[in-house]
Amino acid sequence: MDPGRVIVLNGMTSAGKSTLARTLQRKLAASGEPWIVIALDDVVARVPADWFQIGDHVGPHAEAGMIFAMVDGGIVRRVGPFGRTILAGYRAAVAGMARAGLDVIVDEVLLSAEDWDGWQVELAGLSVRWVAVELALEIALRRERDRGDRVIGMAAAQFDVVHSFATYDVRVDTGVLSPEEAADVILR
């Protein structure tokens, strides 16, 4: 079986990656191509909350997992040994699906050079398109606040970091383009 393809949508929280991923999936399905959408949130949702600290929640094993902590008015991510294993497993799962022949759309928030390097190792030899999903900070802050299901401050904390490591094939601005227009840019 031929390996599948991978589209990685990378951007800060509230940039519109999930909506864009669903729009891409729908457009590709309409042309007869079944693509799977996966995000780190899908994996994290299946890990016991005891290994995370985010917002008001402080798990007793968060130091071993992942901590999103307020530092000097911003949110900083710290990743412990189990957290690194989660991230490595997530990337390996995406690569494994593609190597099995599935086409995969990834909803990603790239926060470190270590994350970028991990993706490069896992996706080596596969057909991968990296997409910068960009959005003006003031729009992201408004979306973050209006949604009501986000940790306030996460978008601002990720804004200056999220596009620091990747090399992109295409960039889309979800504050200017509709999800359909952004998907069309990516598909071209």
C-alpha cells in the first residue's frame, strides 16, 4: 500500500485550525478523498487529568506530564517525561496512520524546537504539507474570550512562538479568509 499524505495546520489556539481542518476534510471528501483529522487534544483527552496543570486544574502528577502555568503574565508550557512520551506517541500515531495509507490532517500548536524536530523525524519520507494558520492577535484574543471554553491568555502566550520553528509550504490568514477560501488556498 502506498503511504498517505499529511497536512499539518499549525497555529495558536483560536486561530481557526479545527474549523479549517473540518472544511478541508469536507472538500476533500467531496472529491472522493477520505482524510482523517487528528489533534493533540484528541490524545490529551484520553490521558488522566492527574498528569496536567492548566487553568485552575492542578493534577498531582502534572510535573511528569504537562504544565501550562502563568509566568510574568503569560502562559508557559513545561513538559515532563510522561508529557514528552505523550507528544512522541501523538506524532508517531500520525506518522503510523500515514504509513498505513491514510491521509491525515493534523491540528497542531507547535511550541518548541523539540516539537518541530520530533515531527521531522516521525514524518520523514512522507508527503507532508506544512500550513501556517495565522491570525491577528486582537482577533484571536476576542475569539478566545468569546468561546468561553479556552484558558484566557493562551493565544497571547502562543502568538510569538507558534510560527518560530516550522518551515511552511503555504500560509493562510483566517482573519481575512473564510474557512472555505483558506481551504482552497491550501488545496491549490
